[in-house]
Amino acid sequence: MIWDYAEANPFANSSGNLIRMADLVAEVLEQSCSNGPVIGSCTQFDSTASIANEPAIICTDPPYYDNIGYADLSDFFYVWLRKSLVTIYPELFATLLVPKKQELIASPFRSNGSKSDAAAFFEAGFTKAFLRIRSSQDQMYPLTVFYAFKQEEAEEGDTGDQQVSTGWETMLEGLLRADFQVTATWPSRSERPGRSVAVGTNALASSIVLACRPRPEPAPITTRKDFLASLKKELPNALRNLQKGNIAPVDLAQAAIGPGMAVFSRYKKVLETDGSPMRVRTALALINQGLDEVLSEQESEFDPDTRWALAWFEQHQFDEGLYGEAELLATAKALSIAGLAEAGILHSRAGKVRLLRRDELPEDWDPTSDNRLTVWEVTQHLIRRLDKHGETDAGKLKARIGGMAEIARDLAYRLYTLCERKGWAEEAGYYNSLVVAWPSLSSVPELFQ
Ligand SMILES: C[S@@+](CC[C@H](N)C(=O)[O-])C[C@H]1O[C@@H](n2cnc3c(N)ncnc32)[C@H](O)[C@@H]1O
């Protein structure tokens, strides 16, 4: 067993100390009472059994299969809290341990060891909960669903090489069965970057908030072909908007589900060519495919040198490959290996070619005197500056690059997605970090540029 995070000493001055914790709680109380006392109330109930007697505005952050055993974990604290609070909240602490039976997670331990029974319980519960929500939701307001589940955490889908998450599929199926339609998607920064699962991994930075409304009746039925045509029409703009909002590349695939599902959920059914209704799983695979297509289409804004580097990187990353192969790829793009070497993109020797690694790039590189400036170089230099010298220095470099810097950000999205698909997590992290730091690079005061 290896400890990864130790508890801090609560009486020390480090983060997590007792005084800081008390201050945080006090700050919340002050904020929530600053416009006069706001009375909040909190009730525990089973969302599959009852919700509200009058129209309510519902916002939910549902559980994901067996990701976390909330009730089991809660027992750790519950037994102590119960001792002191049972007389104050007798109903809440009526049971000796936290209630487990109604908990909406897929735990085989609660289904006589059967994984499939556990999954069935979870899936049926989701549909029940959304049907309840549908009947309780105030029609004037949308239902909002927070979802922070990464698609790649799922097992391989049955739809080619596209990863489709069972967590997303179940959640969306529950929503659609209750005749909800997705009307908007808001990625929201909800996750603390320093939390233990996020350190050193490409963990999600955002939750995706789906705004949903009851689908108007009668809802149209469409075909696979028309669904694909609408996706093609609507996804590019939606993704552009997400990128303009500087969504972290690590969140892009999840965020794309929203606009894609907005198209899918508009219809009562999307019919496959054999007349059967399209499954949510298939729609998710098609949305993922659509995202790939949009990102590849954005390649047209890159210069030919960068397009060569991208194609080479996909095959070899920064490793060596054969000169002949590199030349073939270059000729197809009307380029030469000598020219690419001159552009500061690659290293070629003894019949072998490789892309220059970031630690080989010249420290004193000046974009204003580079007469073959490429988006590839710009991106790699920005990442290197950011990594080695921090945001202020990278911001100064970005200011000297001018307009091409914005295109570098698009390349970072493209490279992140490519690395994720290839399983190059560490390399992917660099591209994600560049986009996440982007707003800070743009705000470097002119004085320092
Ligand atoms: C993803 S977590 C929500 C976390 C919360 N947003 C937060 O930041 O602390 C899902 C929650 O759903 C609760 N839950 C599980 N089954 C439930 C049920 N049948 N009815 C109501 N809540 C349930 C779990 O106890 C857990 O707190």
C-alpha cells in the first residue's frame, strides 16, 4: 500500500488547518447572509420516490455507476455525527448507519454479487428519477444537470474505435425516456485543480451543465441521414463557441455531447436505415466522430509545414522515422525535408528524421525575425516558455508572435485530442495546459511585452 496524500496536522499552519477551515465556513455564512438573511433548507430524500409537492426548479449532480460508494463512505463520519446530533435531527439520524438500499449506485454487493443486476438497478433508477423530476419541474425554468464524467473512463464501445461512455449513455437515456430535450450546454469550472485525482493526470476541469426542457409534443421523427446532416451543420459553430470560451481541451469531448445531444433529443426518434430507432450509444459515437471531423477541418487554417508536422507527429510523435517516409509525406504536400529542417521543425540525419523536441528549440528564438514562421513552431515554443519560465514570459512571447498565436491555440486543441486518442497522456497534458493558461497569457500588461 502506498500513501499518496497525508492528512495535514489540523493544528499546524499548513492548508487544511483548523483555523482556516473555520474561517472558510464563516465566509460562506457571511456571503450567504450579506443581502439579509437567506434561509436555506436541506432535506434528505430518495429522488426516485418523491421530489416536491409543488413546482420546483431542479438542479442535479447525479451519481455515476459505482464510481463512489457515497453511503459507505459517509458511514465513517455518520457514526460520530449521530452521537452528538441525533437529538437535534432525530429523523435524519433515525438509522444506525447511512441508508443504503435506495442509493442509486451500481454496487454488486447490494445485488447479491451480480454486476448486471447492479447495473440494471442503477439504470432503472435513473429513468425513475428523471420521470419524477419531469413531473415536479416548474415548466418556466429548465432542469439543469451537472455531469463531470470523462468519456475515456468508459470501456470500449461497440461502435468501432469510438469510445462511448456508459455513464453518459445511461444519464442521457434516462433524460430522453422522460421526454426531456437538451437545449443548452454550459461547461462550468467546478473542479479544484489541486484535488488528489487531478494532480499529474488529465482529469476533467469542468462539469458540463446541461440545460433541459420537456420536448414539445408532437416531436418529429427523423432519419440517420438527416440527423447526420444537422450535426454537420450545427456542431462546427457550437464547438467554435466552446473554443472561443477557452474550454480546456480535456473537456472538449464531453462538452461536445451537449450540442450533439441537442440535435438528437429534438426528435422523438432517429430511425436507422433498417427502421429501428437509433440508440443513444450510436448517437454518442456519431457526435465523437463529428468532433474529430470538425477538428480536422480546422487543419485547413494551418500552414503546410504544420500540416506535415501534425501528420508525422500522429505516426511517430517525437521519435525517429525513415527519411523515405518523411519525404513521401512532404512531397505530397509540395514540401521538402530540407525546407522543413530550415523552418526549425525537424532534425534529419543518416536516413532518419524526427521532429525537434521542445528541449532542443533555441532559447533565443525571435518570431519577428523568423522568415518561415509556422504554427507548429509557435505552439511548441509557447509550451516550452510556459513550462520553463511561466505565464509572464510566455505572454511576452505570445505578444511578439501576433495573429498566428490564436491559430496555435487551435493546434493545441487538435494535438490534445490526438494525444488522448493515442494514449499519450503526458504529452496531451502540455497542450491542455497551454489552452488553460491562455487567458493569463493574453493579459500580460503591455509594459512587460
Ligand atoms: C455526484 S454526487 C453529488 C455531489 C455534490 N454535487 C457535491 O458537490 O457534494 C451524487 C449524490 O447523489 C446522492 N444519491 C445517490 N442516490 C440517491 C437517491 N436515490 N436519491 C437522492 N440522492 C441520491 C449521493 O449520495 C451523492 O451525494
